[in-house]
Amino acid sequence: MPQNRKQFLQKSLAGLAGFGGLGMRSLTQSDPKKGRLRSNQTQKPVVVSTWIHGIKANEVAWKVLSEGGSALDAVEFGVKTAEADPENQSVGLGGFPDREGRVTLDACIMNHEQQCGSVAFLEHIVHPISVARKVMEDTPHVMLVGAGALQFAESQGFERQNLLTEASEKAWRKWLEDSKYAPVINVENHDTIGMLALDEEGNLSGACTTSGAAYKMHGRVGDSPIIGAGLYLDNEVGGAVATGLGEAVIRSAGASVAVELMRQGYSPQEACDEVIARIIRKEKNPESLQVGVIALSKDGSVGGSAIHPGFNYALQSNVHANGMIDAPHLFDQ
Ligand code: SD4
């Protein structure tokens, strides 16, 4: 093993020990002290979402939750704020286009009954999350892509709109000057929005929506619409959402691994740490890519973790005013 890799792994182990004595456990090892998940009903409702745009999204979701609404409505209405915001250049309207100048959107949604819906490579529609919900509720399918997703959206009354704002077009034209594609770590601290909510009934739902990596290849789909990668939940256990380089999240089945770890008794924080540690171990260039994961357990506990500094998430509950939490990072430069 090259020395720098070895040193990194040693540091990684040491770093992980700081997070509740996590160490390098794997799915096949069990920790008898962890046992079953504890139930702590006092926390609900809870909403948690990625990045600073999560604050505004949480406000909307919290209104739904605090009035006794469902987690499903909360996450859909919550993330729509980011989709509709033209200033947000990584989600919905105003998102950075692909290398051909086309804004293509990915989104998925999942509810407490293990139902899910997803759209990928969808153009011209401001609210892909609502189309994803329609796929879940009104079709026998889970995922629609591209022209088929657009056709379905229009059949449901969604209207076409130009999503490429002047600012995003200008940025794309600048990018075209040398057309270099290099995924950038922590693009100005705003990114895909992923949201998880636990409602008064104790039910979980999650949503994830993005315009994906800026200047991606035409046709590229990231982790955000893929159930099990960008989002996963099991109402008996908890949920998780991811942000960052989608390819790395897909390769690690990030969100579903986090949920399965919680099922084994890991706290949400420990589960996120383990997913991130695994990505760091497996990816060839963890120093140059960012992934952040957040998780919410059935008992209302929350965790989040990232490869590099800069990833944060917004949390609101009965005992936590809507505010940002800086996630720990596990890659030691
Ligand atoms: C993607 N995970 O398309 C999304 C985008 C993102 O930081 O979260 N970028 O890969």
C-alpha cells in the first residue's frame, strides 16, 4: 500500500474514534452494545435538510409538520422552495446547465409506506419533486426519465418553462471558453437539497432534488433520483440523503447503507460517518471530491458527515430552533 494512503487510513481510524468510538466497523460485524434502536418520541416532529437553502425549506416544511401535516407534504413543499429559487444555481429554476447548455433535473421522493417516485434527466419543469411524487402516486412505476418524464409531467398539468436563467447561461458561456470538466468541492456552499422529515404520527419521508453536477455530460444522471443512493428510508428505522459527487454516492449505495447501519443500531451520526469513511476508503481520489450525508432515525435523532469541511445542514425540531449544523469531516489532509 502506498505510504500516503496508509497514513491516511491510520488518520482516518484515529479520526473516527472521536465520533463515539466508531472505529472501522463493517456491515458484517455487529456490536452487541448497540442493540435495538431506542424510541424517543419527544423529538417529533423533526425536519433536516442539506446546505444553507435548507433553512428556508425547513421553514416551509415545519409549517406543515407543526400543523399536524404529513412528512410527505413537508418534504415536498419544503424542497420546492429551493427548486423555485432562481438564485440557487444547483436546483431547479436557475440550475447550472449541462455542457450543451441544457438544464436537466433529477429528483426523488419516498414515503413511510416504502413507496417512492423519481424523475431523471427531466427538462423544462420547475418542480421535478412534484413530478416524482406523481410518479409515485399515479403510476405503477418508480422512475421516469427524459422525454418520457416530460411527457408525463405535461400530461399531469405541469407547464414547460425555460429554466436557464441569464446568470446560469453566462456562467456556462464562460465555462465553454475552455470546457474543462472538473467536479468542484463545495461549490459556494449551496448544492442539492435533500430533506428528511418525521411527522407527529411518527412517519418518515424524504426528498432529494437537484440540477446535478454543473456542465455534466448531456444525459448524465447523478445519485439524487436514485432510490438507495441519493435517498433511502425505511419507516421502521430512519432515512438518509446524500449530496456531493453523485458517482461516488452511487458506487457506495450511500443512503441505503446509512439506513441499514441504523437498522443494526448505529446512531444517525455513526451511520453517516461510516458511509463517508467507506467512500474515502474506496474512491481513488477522495482528496478531490466531496460527499455529504445526513440521516434521521425513527426516534428523531439526526446526524451528518462529509469528506471535507464546508458541508452543513439545517435542523428544526421542538427542541432545536431552525439553524445550521456544521458536519464533521473525515478526510485528514
Ligand atoms: C449529483 N449529487 O448530481 C448531485 C449533485 C450534488 O454536490 O449534490 N452536488 O451528483
